[in-house]
Amino acid sequence: MFGNHEANPLGSLINKPIDFRRSVPPMLPNIGNELRKALVALSQGDDPGAVVHVAQSGGSLADRRAAAKWLKPRLILEPDETRITVTNGTQSAFLILLEELVGQGG
């Protein structure tokens, strides 16, 4: 199921466990070209600077849908976007989980 690397450009990352020790995401194949295309598309909007200043806590619905789509190959089934929280990184996610599980203030 995960062995078809040609059909899935992320195939080389699928069977590897997620390493939570790092704060730097792994480099994906062809990331430079994709980043270049995304930046060009953003720069052609009415106010390119606005996209970096507007963020909804936990991620917008579009953010969470994109995350669900990105997670689907790793999890087999696409997760429900209402159960996804977009964070600034692993450490932020762990803090949110810790506060939710044990509460604040000790």
C-alpha cells in the first residue's frame, strides 16, 4: 500500500516514523520549485503582505483542510478537519496538548 513511490511523491517519507525531537521539518522532494510557485502566486495578489499578518488561531478551515489532505497518505484515511489544530510547530503543539490534558497552573 505504501510501496508505490512513483504514485506518491512523499512515498519516501511515508514509512518513516515522525521524529518529534526536531524543530525543523524534513526537506521534501522538489520543495524549492513548489515554494517558488507559491511565492509567485502570493506576490500577484492585491496585498501580498496581508497574507503573513492574518492568521486565525488554530488555523482557518482552508488550513485545516490542507493539513487533512497532507496527513491522509500517512494515516491511510483523511482525518476530520474539525479535529485538526494548526500550530507554529511541534513545541507549540505539545504545549497545547499539555494544557488540555493537565490544565494550567500546576
